[in-house]
Amino acid sequence: MNILVIPLRNLRMKWARSLLLLLVFTLGVASIVALNLVSGVVGESLERKLVAYGANILVMPRTEKLTVSYGGFSMGDMLLGASDLDEARTMERIAAIHHGSRVSAIAPKLVSMARVDGTAVGVIGVRWEREMAIKGYWAVDGEFPAREDGVLAGSRAAASLGLVPGDTLSLGSRTAVVTGVLRPTGGDDDSVLFTGMDFAQAAFGRPGRADYVEVAALCAGCPIEEIVDQIAEALPGAEVQALQSVVRQRMYSVDFVQRLILSVSLIILLIACAMVGATMLSSVNERIREIGLLRSLGFSRPGVFAIFCFEAVVLGAAAGCLGYVAGHALSLRVIGALDITEGATLAFSAAGLALTCLLIVAVSVLSAFFPAWKASSVEPSEALISL
Amino acid sequence: MLEAANIIKTFRTRGVESPALAGASLTVAPGEFVAIVGRSGSGKTTFLNILSTLLTPDSGQLRYKGEDITALPPAALNRLRREDFAMVFQFHYLLPCLTARENVLLPFLHSLAPVSAEVRRRADACLDRVGLGGKGDKLPGHLSGGEQQRVAIARALVKRSAVLFADEPTGNLDRTTGESVMDLLADLGNDGLSVVMVTHDEAHAARAHRTVHMADGVMA
């Protein structure tokens, strides 16, 4: 038996008040935990869906540009260094980085030029499944190429070349068939022809090569810079760039959801803190004579302060544990009910539980700080003589 | 042992001054039972609170075992209240959440150090002495007013203090219960404990070794 018996017995004696306070605090913690867990899952789900609207990292061969002129004659810009990438090695290394789980899609490209009926046109070799993962906005008149020699024509390119689904055309050393025409996207995709990567590599004599790789990374869990650094480390001969405008746009959407939820969480936390603080303050006023007695018995100010703080610690720890478990259960139900989080899972985290308990204990003690300080400042004479 | 010399105390509330003590003095010898008697407003409770260090005088000197304790630092003051001085108030001031035994042990619950078995046994002995043997597990709400005051006396006894200050210890009790409380205090005086009791009851004061009268903040 020691000083802690006083706050513990007091909590037990005023069980209705303690229970009500615990209930309110637990509800607050459960709401905050559920909101944060759901926001994490929703944020990630949202980001996964946003991946369909483009990549956010570009991997290219490292080159140096040199402007050459001699004797007043300009030979234009010359590129020094590797001109392309090993497709298989590049993709394998990107997938193997430390934050590999944050990489949602890797889409290699082979860029070539061809003449169709005497008109020059860009031909982009792509891996269809990977490309469609980052081009969720593509819509096609006709069909996506299912055959190796299939071609998807951009809307402007199809118009200028007079291509319609079913047309055949020569690309490099091979003949291809237009299976579909992209509806206008308003971007570069409208001006080029897309073919399968294997077909492009064979037709233009560049087997196993890629000119650049687009990577779609999920930025919610880690900064994009970290992923960029890891890819650069994995591919020493490549230049890796984050497409900051895409990253910012995407993170804005995710951050908006998370900021909104954080604001609501803070309001709930403030209300819970105000409840604890107000209840503790009323408890101090109610127990002023007890405090006077303790001081007259030689209890120090820190001792009286500790009694009230320990009550807050007990309440905070219990509310933190119960609230986390309840919040986790609640978030599972909410996530199950949301379409956006389809397939998302939420594992129970012991570290999360411990961290929540610690945080709520700290918040609870902080809420009780003023009442406890007020209690410790009571002079026995003021508390007892006034009677 | 305890000596108060020329104690002056004035209360100030919203600019209004109310003189309470105007030069009160008292000396208490070891084992002496002193009763301070006076009318309501004579300053006897204020004087007792200053003697027990619950209140600081405006001027004057308070000496305990030869040491000036008028302006002790808080830690030393807490130690003095914890170890040497004990208080019994008109109202028992028991913590309602603790049992009678735990209330008796309250002076030892000031830190994280656990209460020893020896002190627990002493608490039970104190409860026996005040006639509450077997009621140690009861909460204050389940005890009568007299029993609650006895618990408060047991709480004062358990510390084995040198001086017991009692402020109208029978003021809130009926005559019979008050008498039994007075018997206890008289016994303590005979046991060598210094007792300073404030009362307005001359009959109770007559049980003390010495009676001091107060009027208008000074010894009459």
C-alpha cells in the first residue's frame, strides 16, 4: 500500500463518474483511432486508384548533351552515354527496391519513328497490361490489341494517317494491324501509334531494350524522394526523376482526406480533454478539504499533484487500450462497408495499441495538469481553516 | 519544547483587515496537556493553526525543540507535519474512499514506498486503543460521528508524534462521545505526548494539565 491507493480507491468509490468519464474518453479515442485507420486505408486506396491517371517517376538512360559546332558549322546537340535501357533488368531492379511494395506499376516504353504512307509518325512500344494500369483514362474505338502485331492509334495520328480499325500498315520491318483508335486524351498519346513491346523491339531491331520506364509509386507511406533515391541506387546508369506536379496533385487529394480526418480527430480529442480537465477541476474543488488534510499530514505538493495525475493516468491508459480495440473493430466494419477500400486489410498492431495508450495517457495527464497543479497549490490553512 | 512568542496575525480579505492575533505567546513542555480556551473569535483556532505550522504568522517567533520554525522551507515543513506534529480537527476529515485502517495509515501514504507490516500492526493497535478494534475495514460512511473522530485520533496516534494539536475535537460530538474522546486525549497526555487542545468547553479544558485563556488575540 502506498500513495497510489488514494487515487485508485477514489476512482473505485466514484465509479459512476469514473465510468462515465472512461466511456466518453474511450468513445473519443475509438473515434480517433477508427478515423485514422480508415483514413490510412482510404488514402492508400484512393492513391491506388489515382495511379490509373499517370505515373509519377520517370527512369531514363543517363546521357550528357553536347552542342557541337566547328568552323562556324553547327552540328546540333549530340547525346553521350547509354541511349537506352535493358528492359528486363531495369524492371527487375525497380521491383526489388526497399520500398518495392510502394511501387504500384512499372511501364517500359520503346520510342521509334516510322513512315506510314510517307508520313512520319512516332511509334511507342508498350506492355499493354502495365500501360493500361497507368492509363486508366484511355477509351478506345475498336479494341485494345490482343494480338502481337496489334496497333492502337492515337486520335490525331489516326486522323492524319487515315487509319481506322482493321487497317494494316508497315512499321519498321514488320506489318501491323490497327485494332483500335484512342479517343482524344488531350495529351501526347493522341499523336502517336502504340504497339506491343515485343513487336516494337523486333520491328525496329532493338530486342530487349527500352528507352524509358514510367513508374507509378504510392507516396502516402513514404516520400517520393526516398523511392527515387532507391531506384537511382538500383540503376546506377539511369537518371531517375520524380514528376513533381503529378506527385503534388496526387498527394493533394490524399492529403485532403487525411487532413480532414485529422481535423475531426483533433476536435474530438479536444472535447475529450476538456471533459477530463473539467471533471478533474470539479473533483479538486469537491475534494479541497481532503487536499487540505493531506497537506496538513505532511504530503508534499508533488505528492498531491501525483495523486490527481495518477487518476488521469489510469483513466488515460484504460481509455487508450479500450479505445484502440474498439476503434480497430469499428474501422474494420467501416472499411468493409466502403467500396473504395475494396480488398484492403487492416492488421491489429500491438505497437499501435501501445503507442495509442501512451499518447492518450500523455493527453489525459496534460488535461489534468491544471487541476492537479491547482490541487497541489492548496494551502492546508486555506482548505481547513475556512470551515 | 514548543514555544510561541508574540505571534501577530491579521487576515486581509478584499482590502479589509481583520486582526486575529495581537501578540499571543505560549510555551508547551514535553508531555504537557495544554487547553486553550476562549470565546468564538478570540483567535484560539488561528493560534493553534500557527502553532501547528498550518498558518504562517505575520510576525513573532515559533520555536520547536529550540529551532526557529517560523519560516521553514516547504520540504522541512512537510517533514515536521509528517513526523513530529499531529492534528485532530473538529471535523474528522477522513478520506471517504479509504477504510478506517487506511485512514489511520494515511500519514504513511505520502510516497511510493509501501507501508511496512510493522506500521500496519501499529495502526491496528491504535484502532484498538480508540475502541475500534474490528472496525478497521469499514468505510467512514459506515461509522458514527464519534467513531469517525476516534479514527482521526488513531490517525494522529499512529505517527508517534511529539505534539498533538486538537481543534475542538469534541465540538461536533454528543456529550457522551465527547467525554470518551476527552478520556483518550487525557490518556495521551499522561503517556508523555504533548497535547495542545483548543476548546470553548471549560469542563473539557479542566482535563488538561494547564488551561490558557485567550481573548482578542492575546492570552488573557
